[in-house]
Amino acid sequence: MLIVMDKNATGPQVDAVIHLIESMGYTPVPVPGSQRTAIGIVGNSGPLESAPFLALEGVKDAIHVSKPYKMVSRDFKAEDTVIEFGDVRVGAGHQTVMAGPCAVESMKQCLDTARVVRAAGARFFRGGAYKPRTSPYSFQGLGEKGLEILRTVREETGLLIVTEAIDHENIALVEQVADIVQIGARNMQNFSLLKRAGKSPKPILLKRGMSATIEELLMAAEYISSEGNRRIILCERGVRTFADHSRNTLDLSAIPAVRAVSHLPIIVDPSHAAGRRDQVIPLARAAVAVGADGLMIEVHCDPTRALSDGPQSLYPAQFEQLMREVGALAGLVARAPAR
Ligand code: PEP
Ligand code: MN
């Protein structure tokens, strides 16, 4: 349930609502908004009676939230969430590009790639120090040494860092270096990791599981939010289908579908969707056109030697082309209201 206060409600009237929620054993969640003060209620397993709230001074409305996720829904918060990193803003249509190799392989590989992507306009450097690989014999990442390389990339280039945490042990290390902690597709329903991410001081990039519905994605985000971390960015990265002309199928309709029901930013990763570099630029253009808040792109200076995901990694010149093209398109796309 969401308690909407009158726009002239006083501080003590808001406090009285919070007190009533707590006395019932539930958690009050103040929801920021420019138009109204609202207080969400979480922790209840069934529907609540609205009468006790409506009886309080200053309460305008008590709205039942019909969705199984609450805090990440637009019912709870109508305005788009914007996450700020200094002058970089993610959400509400501000375009952000996160680019870099699949895996951190060496200092030189990362610095070379970082300089390329920064010169082309990316503000975030991506690269995994811990890699969730399908085969145990594939390169698993450099681990802590990889994190140190990422720290240097940040210091040398000023790029913000996005890197993946794959389990409880390494999230504590990852969040010391990362500006955004990534939870990958394979861990989208790792509920204990999601709860831990909900306690992280860093924003979370939550990638859609390869066979997850939008509702499941938003429930996973709710796990993070319900633990207190509201700074969540969603990422569509393709889902499994019968198609064999690409690694996954980029679900472009997920972007308007998510924006209709959730205030969270959503970006698109065409690299993991396509699995092959010739499709990355066309899909990136489509993602911007459909209203995504940004892109995550794999780039490698020498993809033929990449230790992970070489076939889908763009060459520097292709990344520069992508940035020119999506930059031009972003200026043309006036985002429609979410609903
Ligand atoms: C990645 O971003 O490197 C990655 C492993 O992606 P996903 O979790 O979407 O497969
Ligand atoms: Mn990859």
C-alpha cells in the first residue's frame, strides 16, 4: 500500500503515518517526489485495510499496489529514477555508454581500451575481474589483480568503473573499486547475492536473466530495493529463443514494457544479445530509438586474442562509429512519456 499525503501535510502528520505503520510491524518507505509526499508500506504479506490511514490528518489517499513488486514500481514512484555520478546521470533518458572488454586481461589491454572508449565519449569502463563462465576450463578472470587494474584505469582515465560481483565473497572486494556493481544474467535470481547487493553502498546494474520475464526481473530488483539500496539500473541483454542467427534475441519491447511499470533506468547490452559484432551497431541504434537510457558495449583492441567474448567485441573504429551514430540518433529521439 502507498499512503499519499496532502501536499500541505505537516511534518508531524507524516510522522504519525510512519508511526502507525511501524506499530503494525511493517516498514515505512518514504518515496521522494516533486509533486507529493508518499509513504510506501512494505513487509505485509496480504492486503491492508486503508481505513486506519485515511482517518489520520493530512492523508489524502491510500492506494493498493497491485503488482507483486512495490518499491521499483511506478505505482510507488511515478518519476523516473536518476542515479548521479558527479556530472554523469543515468536514467530519465540521459544517455550513458558503458564500454570495455568482456574480461580484464592485463593493465595494457585495459588502459588501451579505456583510452579509446573515453575518447569516443563513453563515461564508464566495463570489464570483469571475476567472470561467470559456462565452462570451468574457460578463463575465469584475474580476480583481485583485475580489480587493481580497474582501480588504475579509474585513476588514469577518470572513467567510472562497472564490474561484476559473482558471489558473496567477492562483492565486498568489488564494491571497493566499482562505481557500479554488476549482477550478471546468471545471478539474476541468486537471492542471497541480491540481498547482499541491497546492502551495498554502490549502485547495482542488474542484468536480465536469459530466460527471465519482465516481472521476474523486477522482482529481482525488488530484492535489492527492499534491503535499502534503491540505486538500481536494469539491463536488457537478450533472451534465449529458437533463433540461431544470433547468440540471444534482443528483446527490444522489454524497454517500453519496463518503463511503463517501473521508474528504474534501463540500459541495453547488444553485445551479449548478438554474440557477434556485425549485429552490435544496428542493435545499439535500435536500443536508443526504443527509449533505452544507455548502452553497455564490449570493445577490445585485439578481439581475435580476447580471452572472453572476442567474436562480439567491437574494434575501436567500430565503437567510434557506434558512438557517432547513436549520438546522432539520441538527438532525434524525443522519449515518449513512460505511460
Ligand atoms: C558480462 O557483462 O560480461 C556478462 C557476463 O554478461 P551477462 O551476465 O549478461 O551474460
Ligand atoms: Mn562478455
